[in-house]
Amino acid sequence: MNPNQTAEDEQHPSIAAVNRRIQWLSLHLTPLPPLQPSPQLNMLTCAKSANKLEARFANPVGIPMKEHRELCMRQLVALVREAKIKPFRYVVDDPAKYFAITEAVGSIDVSLGIKLGVQFSLWGGSVLNLGTKKHRDKYFDGIDNVDYPGCFAMTELHHGSNVQGLQTTATFDPVTDEFIIDTPNDGAIKWWIGNAAVHGKFASVFAKLILPTHDSKKISDMGVHAFIVPIRDLETHQTLPGIEIQDCGHKIGLNGVDNGALRFRSVRIPRDNLLNRFGDVCRDGKYTSSLPTINKRFAAMLGELVGGRVGLAYSSVGFLKVSVTIAVRYSLLRQQFGPAEQPEVSILDYQSQQHKLMPMLASTYAFHFATEYLVEKYSEMKKMHDEQLVADVHALSAGLKAYVTSYTAKSLCTCREACGGHGYAAVNRIGSLRNDHDIFQTFEGDNTVLLQQVAADLLKQYKDKFQGGTLSVTWNYLRESMNLYLSQPNPIIARWESTDHLRDPKFQLDAFRYRTSKLLQSAAARLRKHSKTLGSFGAWNRCQNHLLTLAESHIESVILARFIEAVKNCPDSSSRAALKLVCDLYALDRIWNDIGTYRNVDYIAPNKAKAIHKLTDYLCYQVRNIAGELVDGFDIPASVTRAPIAMQSEAYSQYTHHVGFQ
């Protein structure tokens, strides 16, 4: 008899099965022994908050949608009221701490992290960032303690990325001093609104502000503004008159978030419910704003909402940390094949597995430092309100959100494959992480649209460069050395192949920036050429793929620059050496992946290309030797990544019992 099995268990097999299930689940709360911990590398501290949450929260596997939604709501309330963690207080005053909390919560259950973000960053953030003191005074405490659960109602059935095309209207009635919120057609139904289907009591509704006039038009469209609209009764939770709410139903992922659809039928709200930081309506119906045009007001409004993109880029790196940790630890312990008459070897000793995972591990570190820099600039922007800094953060957040989330989506699939059949088990989380993360490529701005915004900004900076204008900080390398990068490659340097040269940060960064500058120059030339016959819209569409490549190239340059800076500033010599190894792998792997571009313009000669390939192989092997310490540096809680490791340990017997074996 199993030593953990009682006589009662033998008589009642169902009880025995329950006991085995409990024992197996308890493994998720028992940390694994550390894999050669290195205090020097343990610098990625954001996820440490998750250790405090482990005992209270657990990732649900196979839970029905209705139960998952209620669980997320209870956990959110418990986080705030019982654990006394108050994320809303950090949204404006300390964004770095806010994003650290969301990453920690999201590493346990992504749905809970998103629900937290909807409540505090989207609904709460719209009140803080688009409203004024009267709104903060009235709503802050209710949002903070989740007495006022709310929604962010921007997206419509027919309009997502094109926010200026929203059709919902908010018409001012000067007789009653109210706005009338209307959904004029089915295409204007607010769609995919988080917190709307079940829990939300308020919504920040984005709608065209319509004012009555005395001219022949009779009305004036003042552009998209945000309004606070109650949608359910605070006491009874019943849907309010004029509000129609439908459930968007089961989704590919994030089923703990209650997405819904909202229709408004002549819903009246007080004039004070206009979030009036950038534009206001007086009692007599007169519109006032410190910004002179609809476009400037719209840009200012979106600039204040950029925190959502910052948070998604930052959170996406969290997904990457978890999935890479799972895949690397599995690969270190999983053994398959080997020399004849000898023990099987770790699958991470195979070159193919190293090339799957080691560049990904390097990218995870690179993205960590890049998104930390983004959060730092965002925090600075919230304090200074400098117009140029706002524009800079807007472009940087668009690029990093698009690039990082696209890379993470692909990497989650690779991590699943790297874990073989065990990676397909739901308990190992990779599948749920992949499904939950998939929408990150779409919400807060479709990635293809965001990359085009980056390309447009680069072209503007390029034009300003040659017209004597000033450039923003993010693009300053264009100002400093555009002429150098656009000159003919040095035929001598193109053939240098020494390891010292290839691992020189200057060579690596120059190569990245040369590629970006060439792409920028050729994109500008192509647009000028095609605009003569196709017009500006047609020319842009003709060059779209070129522009997307340009944007990605630029963001890679920004990421590498931040990684090089982080290595330089690392105070511990052994950690600095390890990070330098990882940084070199990130840079040279990217160069090798686009070696055709460099060869086409003779920036890299054939012998040098071969040397880069060999050195990349070597760096993959060297990073493999410290891979355990590197993933330990992410400090992911053991309960989050334990299951696949259990497959390769004595805990495997507990798992086989769970699936039915005695």
C-alpha cells in the first residue's frame, strides 16, 4: 500500500483519488531547490511581489468561464481589501510600482492581471488622466477599493484602431444641462468591453461630443471625448434604463475577464460627467478648450492613455520570462538519447534546442531593460508633462508594444514545442499563456498600425533632420550620425572578423543603426516616387511592408542600445560578464538573421558573415552553461513554473496518479 494511503482510502477509491489530487496540487506550492542561485544575477525584481501572493492565489486550470470570472473578481477584491495592496494609488504617482504589481499578479493568472488593469489603469486611469479635480474627488475612493468597478468603453463593433471614427454620440441638451448618450447604429455598439458583461457599474464612454448651434447645420461635432456613464445600479446591480448589455461569451483566452457589449438608448448623464481636462462645456452650451483644434485635443487625450501600451509591453515581457523559465528548466532536466553505452544527455545540450531557446533567453533580458527604460520615461512624462517627451514616449511605447508582443506570441509557440508532449498538458500553462497573450497583439493598438505610427514618426524626424529641425531623444542617433550611416561601408571594416571586434558594442550598434538608416533613406525615396502617381495614401500602401520593416529595425536598435547601457552600468563584475555574453548573443543573432541585408550592401563581407555565424553558435553554447542562473534571475515563483519540472522529477509519480494510474 502507498505509505500516504489510509485504510479508508483503499475502501473508497474515490476518496483516494481526491487525496491524490490534493497531494498533486500541493506540489505547486512547494518550491523547487534553486538551480545554482546567483545573487548577482538576481536583479529582475519585479516578480518578487508574486511570492507574497502565492499562498492566496493560484492559477486555475480547466475552470468554467462563469466560475473563473467570479474567482477573478473575488481575488481582485481580496488583493485590495485583505492584502491591502492598492494599485490605483500608483497609477500616476509611481507607475513603476504599479506595473510591477500587475506583472506579479499576471504571472499567477493573466485574467486577474487584465481585470486589475481594466479597473485601475483603463477605467481608473481615464478618470485620473482625462478628468479634473471634481472627478478625482468623487470617484477615487470608490475605484481604489473596488466599490466602483468600471469599464473602458472605447472600441466599437465597426471601429477599433480608428478611434476618431467612433460613432457613439454625446449630445448636449441645454434645457436639462445633460448629455444624451446614443448608439446610432449596430456598428456603434461598444464591443469587447472588459468588466461590462458582469461586474461593471460605470463606464468611461468615448463618444463624439455634439453641441447644438444656431446656424444652418444646427449641430457642431467637437470630436471624441470621454464621459462617465453609470451602467448598473450601485445597490441592486440591475442594468440602468436605456442601457443594454450583452455578454461577448467564451473567448480564445482571458475567460476570467467578463467582456461585454454596450448599447445606449438616449441615456442622460449630468454635464459634470464629461471628463473635461482638455475640453469643457459651460452651462449655456459654449465649448472651451486650451487646445485650438480637434486633432490637437485628440492627440492630447490619446497621449494621456499611453500607459496602457506601456503596461502591455511590460507585461508581455513577464509572459516571456515565465515561458522561457518553464522551457529552459524543462530542457535542463529532460534527457533523451546520447552516446552508445552512456547515460542520456540533457536536451539543452543539443544545438537545435540551444538555438531555439538561448536567443530567446537573451531577448528576454534585452526586452526587460528596454521596457524598464520605457517605464522610466513614462514616469518622467507623468511628472513633467513636457510636450516633446509625451511625443517621444508615445512613439517608443507604440514600437515596443508592437515588437515585444509579436515576438512573445511567436516565442510561446516555440516554448511549447521545446517542452515536447509535456508542453501540451494544460497544467504546464504554456497553452493558456499562449491563448491569454494572443490578444496583446491587438488591444491598445493593433501591432501593424502601431508600427506604421513608428515609421511615420521616423520619416518626420528624417525630414526635420534635413530641414534643420530638432529631433526627439529616441531618434537622436539620426541627428548624431546619419551622414556616417548613409556613407559607403568601409571595405576594411567590412572584413574584420576577430572575436573582439564582433563583440564590440560599437560594431553591433553601428550595424543595427546602419540598417535602420538605409531602410529609412530608401523608404523616403520610394514614398516620394510613388506619391507622384498614387497620391499619399496609395504610396503609403504600396510601401507598407517596407515601412513595417523599418519600424522593427529601429526598435531593435533602441532595445540593443538599452541593453548595452545596462551591461555598462552593472556594478558587479561577474554579473556584468554574464550580461555581456547574453547581450552579444542578442546582437549577433539579430545580425545573422538579417545577414542578407548586410551582404547586399557589402556592409559585411562573406568571411565576416561566416565568423558571425560561428560566434553565434559559440555564444549559444556559453549561455546554455549559465541558463539555469539566468532564468533564476527572473525570480518567477516556483508555483508558476513547477509543473513541467515535476514531469522530470520524482514528483512525476504524483502526476501519473492524477491522470488515473495507480
